[in-house]
Amino acid sequence: MKLKLSAVCVATTLLVGCVGGATQSVRNLIPGQLAADQPILAQVDKTYSPGLLAVGHDEDRYRNQSLGLGLVSHPEAERYINKQLDRLKQASGITGLPGQAYLFADTALGARASPDGNIYIPYVVLRDIDSTDELAALLAHELAHTIRNHNSSDLFVQVQKKAVMAAGLLANYKSGDSGVMRGSDEKLIENVFTTLMVSDGFINPGWTRRQELEADKLGMDILIVAGYNGDAMFTLLDKMAAWEERNKTEQSQRNALIDQMLMVNDPGLAELPFGDKIGSLLDRSAIGIGSVVNRLNQNHDSAEKRYDDLLAYVDVHYPDAPAPTQEVRSWRAIAKSQKAERIWQGLTRVVEARNAVAEGDLSSAEKRIRTAVNPHTNNQNFLRQSFYELRAAQQQKASMQQNLALGMNGAYPSFLMHVEQAQLTGDKDPATAKKLMSTFDQYGRPPTYYQYVITMAESASLNVDALALVAECTAKYIGDGISCGSQSGTKNTDISYGSLMKSLAPR
């Protein structure tokens, strides 16, 4: 049986469709204006209610540890960060606040809060924060986004899903038309591309101007009532201004790699049927994505402007706020430790290796990733997932299994590791497929993995389960660029040239 319902996803707009409708829906969810004559904390409901996009704390964490390079395990740092987060929650006086803080394997500067209240901090941020009070300021700002349920307006997630799907579709066409792309090469391209796109969630979190200003002010309220030094929030905003400039450079570099992964300027693309037109439409679609990003960023003030607005707010509400000495020693003992440095070195080497893969230089990737191995990275998902993908491209099965085993013994294995382990075990074994489906449930059914689980269920002749997953995926994610059929079904779906052109064209 071949499941071809994924054609429904392909036929929808992959890159920028439905953004207008989503924007209207988001506007309806944004909380109303607050009075200016009293602190925001005094006006918010003291009982927290989760937003519409919440899926559950654990499910959200599992989903995020399966995005990009996943989460970093650094228990000492995680405990210390969450100790500060608990202090802020208690001081806020708001009951039922969910979530924990986690470290994300990324080099983009920033942080983001999920609809479930989990806060994801790129590991690079540890290197730029100089005190416990600055850390608390960052956490208070993200906690404020959670309290006000700002998370429902993250439109960049939708854009990323569509772009990833477009890349996969183009890879399928190149493979089918030219016969030159091996399955392992295609998977490597898609994995690297997806990781690059996930980083935009930190570079462009998607908050509006009002939401950022509100989070700055509410974050300051919480920071002060929790007994931290409020000056740390201003220090953080100064650093955010520098982060914006550094992120611009990082994003420019990543965009160049994404262009290469999309093969927009690949001379070989012209040799494919309709190659010129596909390349042209991808160029225009990229412009379409850029216009969406630019439009949202026009509503996103610079850190300097936010600094001035927050200063005026503090002058009104906290003219005599105490300024306790900022705590430095305990934070530096963790964030500037040898362990933190070795983890950071390993992560940067892995990122360099993945960039080399994106450029087609597997030899350089091999050299860089070998230098990423040390006692503190040995079981980290970011290392073992990347090592596994490289070994898969090199078709070194024994080493693939070794890296899977090491990664699965880590604290935060991504769902991708479970998928690959199941495929190596035997994709026609019903017991293996059922185990993968059970793990899929545990991980909160991350949307981008439906295709893998459906493929496994179909291969194991679990047709009822496969059809149920296809129906569920299609109902939940139609129009979001999520593939809701098996991998073989997607490649064998009869998609007309007109449908392909329509799906790639910007609206």
C-alpha cells in the first residue's frame, strides 16, 4: 500500500501562504492595552492560564530536543539557571506558572519562551552573561512573554516549516529527474538545512514592538520584586544591541548556506526539467520570505529604543528601587568553567563541520567534527547526531551504530536518533515500528517527524496505524508545509508541473 495523502501538503502554499490569515488570527489573541499609571505586574491576573498553542511541558521539551541540534546537557548550569527562574516565579505572585529553562545547542544569540513556559537559551549566551543578575534579567524577560501569552504570534515557525518542505520537494525532484542524488546525500542536505532554519527562532523570535516593550517592563517588575539589581536589565539590553549586530552577520552567513542548500544558484539545476523556472521561483519565494521577515521586524524596536522606553518606565515606578550588589562569583564558577569552555568548543566545531557539509566539503567536515569530541561532549546530541549524519553520508554502518548508541545514552537524544535506530534495526519489523510509534507519543508527536513514523508503519504492514497517522497529521498541519505521507509515497506522488509551480510561487 502506498499512502499518497501527502500530495495535499505539497499542493498547498509551501513558503509564504496563509501568513495574512495567520496574522489576523494572532491579532485577535494579543492581550489588550495596560494602564500606564501602575506597574504591569500589579495589573496581570495572578492565576496563570496556558495559551492556545500549549502542548504540555514535557512534550514541548521533547519536541525542542528534536529540533535542530537539540538541547545541551550541562547539569550544573541547568540547576543554577532554574534556581533563579523559580525565584522569579515565586516573587511574581502568579500561581501555576509552568516551564523550566533549557540550554539549546545553537550559536545564535538570544532566547525564546515556548507556549508551555519552557525557556530555551542558546549555549553561546552563557559566554556573554556576566552575573547572576543579568541571567535573572534574561529569564524575567522571557517569563514575562509566558505570563502574557505572547507565544501565539511566532509566525517565523510557519515560514520555516514551509521552507524546509520546499527544500525536500526540490531534492526529491532532483533525485527523480537526474538520478544523481543518493538517499544518504538527500537526507544529509535536509538535516543540515533544517538545523540552519531552526536557528532563526532565536535570531527572529517574532515578537511585536508592543510585546517586547511589555516583556521588558513586566520583566523589570519581576526582577525588582525578586530582589535582583534592576540595572542588570539595562546591561542586558545593551548586550542585546550588540547581539543584534552579531546576529545580522550570523544570519547573513546562514542565509548564504541556505541558498546553497536550496540549490538556487546551482548550475546543475538548469540541466533538470523545468530547472530554470524552479530556480527563478525559489528566488522569488526567498524574496517573499524576506518581505515577511522585514514587515515583522518593522514592528520590532531596536534594543536601544527599548532601553529608553524602559528607563522612562523605571523613573516613574521605581525611582527609589534598591540596587543590591550583583552576584558574580557563583555564576562565573559555572558559566566560565573549564567544562563550559569544552562544551562550547565542541559545539562550535560541530557547527563548523555542518557548514562544511553544506558546502559539500565532507573532508573538512570530518576533520572538524573529530576535534569536537571531549569528555563533556561525548554523549551530547549535537555531536552524535552530526557524527551519525556524516557517517551515514559516508555509508559507514558500524560507525553509524556506534554514534547512535553514544547519543542515545545522553540526557537529551533527539527523536531523529530513535528514527535512525529503528531503521537500522529493521524497518519491516512490526515490533520495532510499534516501539517507534510509542516513542513518537512520548516526544509529543513532533510535526516534522510524521513522515518517518508513517514510513516505518507502512513498511511493517501496520496499515491501520499508518492511515490513522496520515489522517491526524493532515487534519492538524494542512497548509503548514508538513509532509503527511510516507517517504516513498511522497516521491511517487503524481504531482503535476502546474501544481509544483503553484506551490512554490509566493503569494
